[in-house]
Amino acid sequence: MPKPTKFYDNMKEPLRESFKKATSDHIINFYDYSEFSKFTKIAEEHFSLVHKCEWKEHGLTIALKYLRVNDTYLNKNTVRGFIEMVHLLQNSNHPNIVKLYGITKGIFPGTN
């Protein structure tokens, strides 16, 4: 199992910087945004947008969720819990749990 990500109190952008650390430590899988195509918006929530898209390399139709989060309101415990939840969901294998493959970074369709 990968080692836990270290969190620092002086992070200016705790979520962004923690995701960078978690992906570089191989705790969370990172996929290049260019691997996805054919975006169709299927849901919009206060903190997120969800698009159906094609994962070209794997031939899968997936849901890609864009988080609208402002780091100003996050503390290290919130971020740590979120990273741990993503890690657990990514490694789950249960028919009643939606599979989370990892994260990506890019300009999401329909956003500025």
C-alpha cells in the first residue's frame, strides 16, 4: 500500500497542492485530460458538473466530474479526508460502489 501523503499547514492551495503530492506519490491515479472526448453534460450541482464522455484509450463510456472548489475554505483535515476517500474509492471493487479510476486536470467543457 502506498505511503500516506504528508500535509503542510502553510499550503496556499491545500486541495490542489495535496492532489499534486498524492498523484506524485502514486496514492491517486492521474490521467491526462486529452484521453477523454465526446463530452455531454448530464448533471450540474452546486459544487460540481458531471459529463458523460469517452475514455479513448480504454474504450469506456464514463462519468467525469468537475469539482468547483475554492481552496480558501479548506483546511488540511478536510483535504486529507477527501484524498483518503478518493484513494479508497479508487481501490474499491464492489458491485454497489461506483468505480473511481482517478483524477485529471484540464479545462472542462462549459466552464470558464
